[in-house]
Amino acid sequence: MPPPYLSSATFLLLLLYSGHLAVSLTEPTFPSFPGCDGTFSCGNIHNLSYPFTGGDRPDHCGPPEFRLTCTTNEYPELISEPVTYRVLEANLTAKTLVLARSDLWNNPCPTTFLNSTLDSNYFDAGGVENVDLTIFFGCSSSLMPIQLQHRFFCDVGGVDLTDSYFLIGNVPIEPILKMIHCFKGVRTPLLRTVADDLNQSMLTLAEALTMGFQVTYSNPFDEKCLECGRLQGQCGFNVATSQPICICNSSICIPPGNSRKGPVTIILSTLGSILVVCGVALGIFVCKQRRKRRNRKEASSLKTESYTQSNFSSSIPSYPSPTTKDFTNCYYFGAQVFTYEELELATDNFNDSRELGDGGYGTVYHGKLLDGREVAVKRLYENNFKRVHQFMNEIEILTKLQHKNLVKLYGCTSKRSRELLLVYEYVPNGTVGDHLHGKLSNSNSNMFPWSVRLNIAIETAEALAYLHESDIIHRDVKTNNILLDKTFKVKVADFGLSRLFPNNVTHVSTAPQGTPGYVDPEYYQCYQLTDKSDVFSFGVVLIELISSLQAVDTNRDRLDINLAAMGVNKIQNHMLGELVDERIGFESDGVVRRMVTLVAELGFRCLQPEADMRPTMKEVVEILRGIQNDEMNAQKPEVVDFVVECGLFKDHNTQPPSPEYGVTNKLVNGSLPNSSDG
């Protein structure tokens, strides 16, 4: 008897259809899929099997993403449009390949300039075995701290690419192209061991490019292949349907016990189909009954919830009630966990009018929490593994720190939230960069005098010294990460790139990260991050405070694009007056002139290319406090010529200055004022 909710006609049609289906299933016609048994060779790679195809092996033996082009006794090639890769090694057990780009094979001067492209659904080149290699072609400036052995020459299709360079590590392509005026930039992975040999000039660039990089491959159809193995079949791929298939004896596998012919089988199949239909009908009936009970229960719950929310709203009339569970007592690394909906409400659905800034890792919005607190909500751009790591890194570091000049972290969303959000105290007066050369620079000449700038330098230095004492390197010190409150007090922010420093070590090895114009040149060259890397970046900040110029500006003269290079050049050539912002009173106020000169001297020391020649942040704090307290005015300055021996700024005539050197009277284009000038 048919179930009560199916009509007799419908039920009869189902039975007839099932009987017809059963008969059809017992007499199928299968296309043939021969030639996928065993292993095969392609070029000089042997013992290949599924998911790979190629050569004489038919297309249906594996997905098209794994089809190889085979040439006798040569490396097979894998095409991932528009780039072709040579397969140097294949490990089917570990599921790894070593690939090298065919267009760069023993040739660092390609005719077309393409970044590596591999389908991330099938291939992952982001393992620890690899490091990025970035090649810059046709550069017209030598401002970047690139070693001479990283330079090479090309002439491609009549295009003169003389003065091309390569860098190893995670470097930003577009800013460098603009900074050193390069024609093109190309990025490709490289085995880390090969990169180390290349960096030490044990290999040429052309040789390194033939050694390739390692990728891990995966096939989204592997789970279905396991089922195929239980049927003792061979996994394959139907190109016509773009679906995996299981091949047994050159045709699609049939589960054991099935036969293609026989009236008994037909009857049994028909009865089985009838039972299946009845089972489906019974399942539909049960599901409908459960849905009715659930709907009644939810309707009852909604009435109760509506009453509760109504009472809550009436008790707090100035704020709308939250629509999700209250996580006030939930903490992560010691930071309060907010719901996404709560922060969405606080920022008016992340309204563009609430945007405070837009950085390399996310956009920051002004918000107001239900408890009345004003906050800055950082919304990370992507919710991928790298962003989750930076998200957790910033939380872990900030929850351990308590300093008046570090921004406070109020909380975050869960790392499983639909978006990664960080909640900070709101610092209302913009960044130092805004006041020096940004959106607030034209209206605050009277509000940003030298006394304020010097105090900003001192408080920033104190915050960085505190971080270093806590074994933390900030790694992205710049004026856009120094916030100011209404009284121009400093709050150092943005710890996404910061690094917890292990105990009892002098440095950690890591690919260079940071903002162009602020990154330590020794860090670029040696991949050794130390607390002195922050000191170099702080030196750039000091030159910005003196000059009100940006760290990198491609609109300046070619030799002055990089402010660190420009600053050292002006100081070395006794032209400090050409560097200083005229609005701070350098020419008219003797006290300001003296203090600016001493800060320029300190900035010069911080910008030394060798880390050992730079002061520590603790020493920087003491020097700046001394300048502010006018303690150095009693010492008569000695005449010393500033020089830097190596790296970015070179002068081989004399030895570098000692930490005790004074200030040259030539430095300020005239006689140095004495204490009576104040």
C-alpha cells in the first residue's frame, strides 16, 4: 500500500519507473577506457602512475591538470598556463615534485615576463623548502641595498635590460619597481638550499634557475579513488564529463556480484528498486513529521526570546540590543572576544565614512561599542593561514605588553569568525605621517613645532626600548604606525609583523619584511633580524621628523627618492640646512638649531649600514632625553667628518665615527651657535 501522502497514481508511476530503471541497469553499455594499467615513463622520469598522464598514456588515465608532455631522454613538462614547468623529480609516495620554469631554464633573461602560476587546488609551492626569488629587469637606480653579485645584464629583443638585479625573500615588487625605476619584475619560487648558495655566489643565477623548487601536489578526487581501490579497479578520469571514474578491465567497474544479464537478476533488481522507493517515501514522511515538531518548538522559543530582548532594550535605551550571544566573559590570549555582529554594529556595517586608515594588512574603522567605548577596529583583508598567523601574533604580543606609549588591545573576534577583526583603543589625532606629510600636514604648521616633534621621538624611542627589553622586535617602525592622541602623546601600533625574540640569541633568520624605505639594509642582505633593525627604521623616522619628507617619494630627484640615502648624503656633505623643514625654526632659533643638529647626528648613527655601528634603543632614549634637557649644550662640539664605509652609503677615505663623536660646524652651513644663543 502506498504511503498516505503519495497518490496511487504517483506511487504506480514510481514503481513502473523503478522497474524500468532496474532493467536498464542490468543491460548497460559501457564506453571503453583502456591503457591505464601499471606504471609508465615520461621523458627521463620513470614509474609514474595516476594521477599523471602523458606520452602514449591516454587522457582518461588522470585529470588534465596532471598531463605531462613527454620528450625522449629529457625532462617532461607540466603546463600551467601561461607558464610551462620542467619536472625534475617526482616522488609519488610523498606526493612532491621538483619543478623548474622552462622559460627561465639556464636563462635569467626571458622574452616575456611572467610570474609563476600554479593552480592552488592541485599544487602548493608555499612550503618551508622554498623561498621567493624576485628578478628586477632594466633598473636605472642603485638606491636599493643590493649586493653587487646580485647584479646581471640582459639584452632581450632589442630592449636594453642592463643593470638587472635579483632579490631573495618576500619583497614587494611594485614599490621597488618605482623606487629603482625597473622595466619589469618577475617572481618565482626557489629551493631554499639553492637560494643560500646563490646568495653566497656559489651559483650563478642561471644555474640556480635550473635547480627549481618543490611543490606538494594533491588530487581532489583521491577519496573516490580509495573506493575504486576496494573494487580492485584503476582510478581514471572521464574527460567528457570532467568526473573521476573507476576502471576495471578497460571499462567502468561494476560492484562484485552484479551481472549484466539474466531474468532472475532483473526480478531481484526490480524488487530491490521497489524497496528503495518505499524506503525513500518513508524517509520523506519521517522528515516532514520532524520538521513540523521543530517548527512548533522554534515558534515557542521566538516568543520567549522576543519578550527577553524587549526587556533588555528598555533597560538600555541609548543602544540597540545585540542580536547574538554575549561573549563579554570569553577571552583569547587574555583578550576579550567580540562577536562579528557586535563589531559590525559598532562600525555601522563597516561604513566607508568610518574608515581611519588603509594599511598593508587591513583597513581600520572608527567604532563605538555598546558600553560607550570608542574603538578602532582593524579588519584584515584575507582570512587565510598567513593572516590568521599575523592575527594571533598581534594578539599574543599586545596582551603581554603594558606601556603608556603602546596602543592598547581591547579584544578580537574568534579566529574561527567569518572575518578576523582586532579591537584597539581609539587614538583620535591621526598618525605622525599624517601630520608631517599627509592629510593633516597643510593645516598644522603651528600645532607641530619642534618641541612636539622631539617629544614624539622620545616617546617612540621609549616604546621601542620597552619592546626590546621584552624580547620583541617591532619590524615595521614607521611614521604611519605612530599614532597621536589629542595632546600629541605617542601610541605605537601595528604589531602584525612583530617577532618574539628567543632568549640567548643574537639574531633570527627570516625573509625580509617591512615597508620600503624603512627596512634595515643588513636585514635585506643577510636575512638576520635583530633589535638593531628597528633602530635603522627609527633613524628614518628621525629624518622624517626633521625634514617632514616621506621615506620614499618617486617624485623627488632620482638620488633623493630614498629619504635614508638623502639624509645621510646631506649630513655627510654638510648640507643639513637643505634637509630641515623651514617651519620648525632651524634658521631663526638657536636652541632649535642646536637640538635639530644633535638629532640629525643621532639619526645618522641609527642609519649606519652595519648593525654593530648603530646605538641600541636604550642608548637612543638617553641621548634624546639629554638633548631635550639641554644637557649636551655644555659640551663644546668637536669638528668631525661623518662617513659611512659600506653598504648603502660609501666613503672609504676615513674610519667611521665613534659613538662619542661631536657635531661638525660644517654640518649646519655655518658656525654652531653656543649656549648664549638660546
